[in-house]
Amino acid sequence: MSKRSDAKQAEAARPVALSDDEWRQKLSPERYAVLRKKGTEPAWSGALLDVKGTGMFTCAGCGAELFSSDAKFESGSGWPSFFQGLGNGTIEEHDDSSFGMRRTEIVCANCGGHLGHVFPDGPAPTGLRYCVNSLSIDFEPTEGSPSGSAVDGD
């Protein structure tokens, strides 16, 4: 079976499977463009780029836990970056040859929402950089931790 057929089959078997109209109603236009249409927010524009505090990054589409703040690092790329996902089965990877490039797309395994891409230029221990759109995730701070939304001293 081809990767494209595998991706379509995985989409049909997801725990959260909404129609396109349901996603449009659920998400803001900006989040819909990223999560459902594989868009990308401009570099350095994301609200979660400079998160302070400890907590969990969740899918903005379905609420699934995706990344721990412990795995976040400053990559200098302009997007929130993590060296690993929360665990096996949390994030799916697919070949992406759009825009004349060969990349690996990452999506939420629970709802299929586009998160961003993963690259082999991250820090130890994995050597990976999960480059994620802020619009595709939310941050839930650990109780007693700062809200995590402080950017440039806010």
C-alpha cells in the first residue's frame, strides 16, 4: 500500500473524525488554515514561541497531549521547537514533497491536524527538531506554574 493510501486509511480510523464543515465551525479561520489545510504561520509570529513555565502542549484541534514543556528548546527557527513528542502514537509522520522540498510532516495522531514538520537537526538526546506552528497547539501550564504565554516580558 502506498504512503498516500496509508495516510487516507489512518485518517478514516482516527478517534476524532469531524467533517470539513464541523472543523470550520470548531476552529478559528487561522487555526483551520493550519490544522486542516496544512498552512504555516509566519516565522516569529506565534504566541507560543517564547513560552515560560512548565506544562503540556496540546493539539488545538482536539486537545490531545502532544509535547511536554521539558522537550521545548530555542531553535532560532521562528517556530516553537521540541526534541521529542510525548510518546509513541501521539504524533504521526508523513512524507511531504510540497513546494519542491522533501520534508517530513507531523500531524496529531488523534485528529490528523497538521502540526508542522520534523527535521534531523535538533539537540540531544534525539537529534530531532519538531518545528510546530503555534496555531496548531495550546499550552496548559502545570498547576502553580506561570501561564506560559509570557512573551518578551508580558
